[in-house]
Amino acid sequence: MAVARTRSVALVGVAGRTVEVEADVGNGLAGIHLIGLPDTALSEARDRVRSAMVNSHYPWPDARIIVSLFPASLPKRGSQFDLAIAVAILGAAGVVPAERIAEPFFLGELGLDGRIRGVRGVLPSVLGAAGHGDVTVVVPAANTAEAVLVPDVKVVPVSDLRQLVEWLRKGDDAPSPVIEEREEPATEHVEPLQTTAAPDVDLADVVGQPVARRALEVCAAGGHNLWMLGPPGTGKTMLAERLPTLLPDLKLDHALEVTAIHSVAGTLPSDSPMMSRPPFVSPHHTATAAAIIGGGSTTVRPGAVSLAHRGVLFLDEAPEFQRSVLDALRQPLESGQVTVSRSVGSVTFPARFMLVLAANPCPCAQADDQKDTCRCTPTVKRRYIGRLSGPLLDRIDMKVMVARSSRRELLADRQFVESSKVVAERVLAARERAAARLAGTPWRSNAEIPSSVLHAEFRPSADAMRPMTACLDAGTLTARGLDRVVRVAWTLADLADKDAPGQDETNTALGFWLGTHS
């Protein structure tokens, strides 16, 4: 009987922190004690580990067992420590060589019969382990597809405790990483969110809204935010759902970020371990602040703003959302991240997304221009739209009025519609021009350029700035709005293959910010 050590990973947000698991099997009153700030799920590991070892036909030590999780000051949550605890006890009891378990990382939940079940957050956990160099990570077979995404890490997939013990005893080659069907771990109830765009959608489906289609293209090319205002049936939701089809595939580092967030949230698609496409998240207007920003009573989970990281967050019927929920979007829109503080601690999640808002002009949603009788007074209309606060709208780069189209307008516009594939090619070319201009900087799109750099290195000419300075002097444009207009102007220049925005681009960008294009 002795002390054995091994390693596992604790998740803090989407970052993995190394945890050293020590097991001491010695004289004393028989029993097992867990120390190191375990939560309820981890405290229950004592019973799962004992049953798994006994049912796998390994002796349970009739002695005092102390399992320590270091660092003790770091809260440990979840069942992913089961495997590391079991291996440490087996090493201390002499069932497996203690030197064989010292270096690898062990992740997985144990079933009572010894099966090793999949857990959420394997990708960020393996990424955290990879920071120690050339390491070996033992993962459940159901999570193999996630784990092998991390380069320069030896992944050992195991299905049950006996298979793992035999490998540790014999020292043979690791089992081949065979990707099995993903077994979803048990999760607490969360509000449903649509995290992918509807299949088989195309921008060519939207007819009669040329200005809105153009605004969508500009948003996709520069990563800008959009607000669409108009009566129902004009295509606002259709436009928003087709925005992801215009966006290019995620770069590898961005894809790993997005996949790690969805892995922690338990929303990773079962048919694809790597999320290579920008996510599309569309919460219902009854969603709470915790569902949008993130939160949880025992474990802090990412919210819709983080699930939409590097993608699109669409709020349909935006005025119907709670005012506090809408205003909570202001901070992540500026910083690209969100910090959730709870009694269990503070966690920071990435949240750099494109915000798309859609709203009706009034509660009754009747359009005056089509002989419909609107029953709303001007006061009711102002109060309804006023739910979208000025500071929030000030962070929206482009505002578009979407009106109903007549039959003649619909027929005439059919010859001008373009497919998503055609528009996506222009978007990709514009993004490549922006990336070339921003080479050597941490930014990849025009929307990410900070204000100080925007006016120091990328300020348009005096002639191009004249329309914006006039609005700034008149008080119709804020300093934040000026920055956003300049960013949109650069995107318009990239789409037009120009070296710098001219007055045409700044006029168009200003019109989009003021909402005068319709």
C-alpha cells in the first residue's frame, strides 16, 4: 500500500486547468475520502468508482483511502474525474504500475459495470493538457472524435475499465482511436437554442428586398451588426437565416474555439466533431439573461452570445425580449467576451458574434403603406421601439427598413437575385483583402479594428470623412457611430476592390448607420 499520482483536467469556462489526483491507501478505518473542493457530482464518484472496480473484478482495498485533488483551492466539478480517481486508487493498491499512470491524463465517467462513458468538454480539456508538451490523454471511446482534433497529443480511447487496466499492465501499444457514435452525457435542463442555420437555404429565395440583400452581403464581408425593421411577411427572418450561407468556413484556430465552447455546453453536433461552419443561434424572445449571457446554479455554462461566437446571433421580434436581456448585450458587443460572476466563481467566455435584430414597427404590425389600418398611436409605437435602448442601437453598424413589395416589384427583382454561392465568393474576396491589409495584427475583419488603430492607421481621406464630420457636428452621429461607419466604409471598399474608401463608400455607410436606405 502506497501513494500513487496521476493527472486530469478541470474546466474553468472553456480553459482546461491541470489537476493532480493523488490516492493514499493505508492503515486506518476502511473508507474513501475525497478532498480538494469537490462538488456533489464529484463526491458521488466514490460509489461509482467502487462499483466499477468491483464489477470489473478488481479488489477494492479494505483500508483507508484518501483521494486528494490538487490544487485544493480550485473548485472541481463534474464526473470527468472518475477515471483518474479509479486509476490512482488502482496504482496505490498495486493493481497497475504507479509509474505508468504518473504522466498520462485521464478523462471519463465510470458506469457501475466498469464502462467508461463520454463527458462534455473533452476538446478544451485535451487542449489544456496539450499545454504540457508531448502528452498522452486517455479519453472515453465516445469522445475520440473530439480528442483527436488536437495536434501533437497521443490519444488513447478506452471503452471500459478492464481494457484500460490491461493496457496499463502490459504496456502494449495504445488502442487505435476508432471514432464511435457519440454518447451524450446526462445534462441539466437548458433552454433550447437553434445553433445551426436551417438546411438548404439560399439567398436567392428572398425576392423583393435588394437593399436588405446588399446589407446582408456587407455584414458578412465585414462582420458587422444589422437591424431590420419592417412589417411581418417581408422576409426579415429569411434574410437572417441566410446570413451564415454567405460566411466563409472558420479558420482552424477559430474552429477549435467554437468547437470547445459547444463541447462545454453539450451542444456539439453528433455527426461532426469539428464545427467548421459559423454557428447560427436564434433564442426565443422568452429567453432569460442567463440563457443569453451564460450562467448556472452549480456550474457556469456558456450562453447564446458564446454559442454564437464567430457566428451569428439572431434575435427575432427583438422588442419582445426583456429590456435587461437586450442591454446585457452591450458589453460583449464591445469587448468580444463576457464575464459571468456567480457564487461559485467568475468565468470568462469568448463572445465575438454578429448581432442581427429583427423588429416590427409596432405591436399590431400592420403596415400603413398597404392599406392596412394600424391601431397603434404614436406613443405606443415609440414605447414599443423604445425597448431597444439607444446605447444598444448605437452599437448596430447597419439599419435597414424592410417594406412590403408589390407584385410588380417582386417580378422585377427576380432577374437581379443572386445565389448564396455567388455572393459568398464576393464576401470571401473582400475578407481576404481585409486580412491582407490587417496582416501582422491580431484582427482579421474590419469590425474587429479598435478605434485607436482605426483613426491612426486606417482613417479615410478628408474628402471621404466630410459627410461623417458634418453629421458629427450636427449631433446626428456619435463618436462610437463614427467608428462603425468608418468600418463599414472599409468593407464597402473591399467589396468594390478599392484601396481605400472614398466619399461614395462613406455616404453609403452613413446611410446604412442612419437607417435611411430602404
